[in-house]
Amino acid sequence: KEDVVYSSTSNKFRPVISNGIVAFEDYGTDDIRDIGFKNSGSTANPVFIDPNSMDKANPDIDGDWIVYQQLDDGREDWNIYAYNIKTQQIIQVTRDPATQQNPRISGDLIVWEDNRNGKWDVFMYNIKKDLSSAVTYDDVDDRSPSISGSNIVWTRFEQDETSDIYMINLQIPKTYIVSAGPGNQINSDIYVDKVVWQDDRFGGWDVFLYTLKPDTPFRPYEFYGPVTLNYVPAPVGTVILAKVDGRTKDTITVTQAGYYGGQGSYADQLTVDVNQADIGRYITFWTEGFQGAPSIPIAGDGSTQELSLNFVYAQPLPDLYFYGAVSIDGQPAPQGTKLIAKIDDVVRGEYTTTQTGQYGGAGQQDPALKVPLTEMDLGKHVTFWQGDYKAIETFQITSGGKFSQDLSFTEVTPLSPYEFYGYVQFDGNTAPAGTQIQARIDGVPVASYVTRYAGSYGGPGDNPEDTRLIVPVKEADVGKTITFWSGTQIASVTQVIARSGEHIVRKDLNFSISPGINADFVGYPTSGNAPLSVKFTDLSTGSPTMWIWDFGDGPIPMDASSCSSDDCNSIANPVHVYTQSGTYAVTLTVSNQNGSDTEVKQAYIVVGGSPGFMADFTASPTSGQSPLTVKFTDLTVGGPTMWAWDFGDGTTDMVGSPTHTYTRDGSYTVTLRASNQYGDSDTEVKQAYIVVGGSSAFMTDFTASPTSGQAPLTVKFTDL
């Protein structure tokens, strides 16, 4: 089907298209070229970008951005500009008096040819980072660049008067020759992993194509894990989409409330296939049209990893901040006490005390226990926890703000230990005296015992010569399971820990055939800012004698000062320092004379970047007559990647530095909530920040009639 996009008396040149939006040069009767654009399926007239007396040419479009060159000041001074279709923001990319022309765009990257150095080079501009840089700088002319993802191609005119096609991968970065002839190669273009160009090696001009890599040369990214909507477990039936550069790669439906997918080869995962052109882009997650957090950068081969997703699509409210006194059993809580705030039993904020008996402070710059809110939280209660213990006090939510909230915790009376006795056998045969018995809670050894007599351990009475197997338990252990081991052999009986009931229990133990070696470990801490020092503790069963660690950022363990190059594999409990930001899988392989086993914990260590994250912004102007157009500029520190603006007049935006027009008089409070891929977030609220006055003078006046008379007197008042 053929359609006319736009027809008028002017001439149109160089059409380009992205997501259904067509941009073009418009050559009118005034001999001035403008850049116009319109939706290809719309009958409306096109929108023209900043129509003025300056020539504009060579448009290109990708997503919401159109780039073009403009002839400034009536000279041969072409500069590069970028225009955002949604926000109508115009960025002057270049200001050099030399010539910059032939811009091309992919995502947030713009490339062009530039002769500021006396010859032609390729330059690049990153919209998000507001950063320009030279891609080439040599003794020859580099012209006609094109870009797709992280790959840039261009024509290089060699000193022997031939021309070749070159390319750089910004993620490596590496420059190499795509085609070096024979003959001349010019006018290259690239899309994903395909490069095409014009070539005269056979005498006439032909078109050649080069494939960079197979379509999917990398291992896919596979995700599963917890998922929340507005901080509440996502219901069954929730559909989650994974996208790269706006394109849906896979979908998955929640079949268990609060969890998507699963671990293992037979479980479903959210799978994202990636190729060479995707390197440097981000995997984003969506549901019902809302983007969740975090976003995952694509750096090459993927992995199967557990990833917690949170989608916030309710109207955000200003955050809650709490401070005050804190006590445990009537005594000031010690420094280092960790406090947790929950809404609907979902963790919404955490704070570790830095002084005895007090948390946070009343000042605006003082730290506090922060709880992010949405409109769905209004009327609910915040509960406060210290470990397994809940504070007496709660807080009902009516608005955001900073509040004094003293907290008092009463710890439950410690549980009595379990004391076990009974017969002990190996596969039905009497166990000899001296048999070692070990009790474990959820796999962690907590008590041991050596039998004094053959076939039994302990007794129902108090015999100092044959005591019982005593297993200490605490409140946090309630609901966990005690298992019994002798070496690598496990007994068939167990004990579920309860608060009440008999704690002197007969357990006849019959140890079965060895279950073999089983790898397991824990690390602490599992998240923090770089450099992050993590202590790994081996929890493997089956008496391993050798340990091989892979910390996800290199070979084992580079920083283990207690080992030589020959015995590093024999460290059961190493300490490793992560120096780079990122998410790391950790692998432990254990072995002994009977076999080996491997435990892999995907996305186990999360290392953040900057040590601080603080939302901030400015605006200009902050007052004036309506309609008042205000430019907001994000000043957040800590590497934000997502922004949620509330302009105070019922409208919102999600770009970094938006422009907003206030059409009604009033005083407006502006809120910015910023976050990044490491889970850092902060909210800045500026009260009565924007003041919009009336468009004409305002004066109060009235008349009354009559103004005197006998009671009762009826008076008619008229507003003027």
C-alpha cells in the first residue's frame, strides 16, 4: 500500500523514519530549508523545528530524537543540533566555527563529520552525558559516519587516494578495517550487525555487505526472582516484558504471587537474546506500560541470575522520614542497631543507628529512616522492626514528611534449648562408643556430641556421666529444622523448632548411607559500594578437602595473603575485595576422595558505584505570569538513570531535565524522585518553588443597596 505522507507546494528532501515518525527537509519559496516531521499515519500538518532564517539540512531520527545541521550566522558555519519530539527540547551539539555536518543518531549517541582540525574527522556526542569526543584524529580524511548501537562506521580517504571502510566498537573499544579494497569503498551504513557500502573494485559501482557477527553470538540473559508492584508482591497473572532499546525480547507471566520464573533447566525464565549491536545498551523491564527497576547493562555473554524487580506506577508521594529515641527492653539501643520499616509486611526502609539510644535527626540535612510512598499507601500503617522483634509503636500514613517517632522494642524471653537422647545405629547396626553426632539447623552446625556407650546417647534422666545432646535455639530459629549427622551420614529423623512443647525429646538415630558431598556457602556482606570486602564461609557437607572459588571477577582468590600460588585452592573461607561496580555470580567447587560438587549463586554480590546518592534540581524561571514555561535541570549526584517528576499541577514527567509550562496562576511544590540501577534512590521536594502570577491586575470591589434603613433591612450586595 502506498500513501502520501505530506504534500504541499514546497519541495521535500532526505526523508528518514523511526517508530512511524517521518522527518524531512522542506525547501520553501523563501530559499530556506527547514526540518519538518509528522506521524506517518496522521492527516495533521507536520511540525517544523525552530523555524527561523537559518538553513537546516540532513535530518536523521531514532526514537524521540531528530538530529540535523544548521547554517548559523549566515556563514559557512554548519553546526549540529538535536531536537526531542516529546519534550520539544533543542540541544546545540556543536559551537565550533568550523563545519560540522552529516549527523547520524542511534539511541543517545550522535556522530558527524567535522573539520575543526583542518581535515575531516568523525566526532561523537552522548546526549545523556552531555559529552563530545573525537572518534578519529589522524592525518587523513574520515567522512560519512553512520552508527548503530555501539558500532560506528565511516569512510577513510587514504593518502594514496583510495578509500576504505573503517569501524569502531565503542564497548571494546577497538578500531578495525571492514573493507580495504581493492578499489574504493565509500558511503557506508550500518544496522545492527550488517554493514553496507558502495564499492568499485569490479570497475563499476556495486553494493557490498559485511556481517559483523552471527545474529546471536552471545549467551542469553535469563532472569527469575521476586517481583513487586508498588512494593507489594505482584499478583498471579502479572505479565512482565523484557526490552532492549524499546524492542520486546521476551515476556513471562507470574504464576506464584510475588515471584516470576524459577531456577533450574526445567523452570521458565525471562530470556533476553543479545547480539553485537546490543552491547552498551540496557535490558529494561516493563508491566502495564510502566518501567521497573533495576535496568541491566549488556556487556557481552549473559547468565542465569536471580533479579528482584519492583514496579512503581501509583502516583508517588513525598517520602516519609523518621527519627527519635530507640530502646530495647527499656535500655538505650546500642550503636549499630538495624531498624526496619515495613508497610503491609513488606520492607520499605532500613536504618542502622550511629549513636546509642537514638536514630536519625530533626534537621533537614540529618540522616533519617526513609520510607518511599505512593498514593496507595495512604491510610496504612508503618511498623518498625529490630531483627525479629516488632516495636510497640506504629505510624498511620496521611502524608509524606519528617516525623519524630520514638521506638521501643521488647525482646521475647529466650527459648529453652532442645535436649536429645536415644538409640544410635548405622544402617540398623549398633553404633560403637565414641561415635560423633552433630546437630545442624538448616544445614549449619550448632552442637556436637561423642557417645560414651555403644548404641545410645544420653538418657531421660539427669546422669552427669551420660549427658544429653544439647542444641541451643533462639527466636529466629522457630520453624526451622534440626537434622542429625555422623560425618557425612544423616539420620532419617528431624525436629522442627517450636516456641512451646517438650524440649527434652527422645530421638532414635539411624544413620543411612552417605548422601555424598554437597557444596554450599554464604558471603557477607553481599552488597555495598566499591571497594567491597566480602568474607566467604564454606557450609559444604560431606567433609570436603579442597575448595575452588570463582568470585565472578577473575580467578581465585587474588587477594588471599594467607596462601601461596600452589595452595590457594585449599582456602575454605577466603576474603575477597571487589574493586569494580557490578553484579557478580559466585561459584564454589568442593571435593574430597569420594567426589565433588559445585554451588553457583547467581547475581550474589552487588557492588555499587559512588558512595552517595542525593536528588537535587534547579529551575529557571521560578516565577512569572501565566503561561509560564520553566526549564528544570537535574543536579542529582550518584549516577541517576531514572527520574520521576511531579510539577505540582497534576502533571508528571520521567526525563532527566524536562521543560514544563504552567497555565494557571498559583504556587506549586515540585518533587523529583531519582534512582539508579544499583537500587539507590532519593527524593527532593521544593515547597512553593514555582510561583505563577495572573496575566492582568486583580482588584477586589463591590457595591451594596440600600446602605441604610430600618431593621429588618434587606441589602443586595454586588461583586465588582
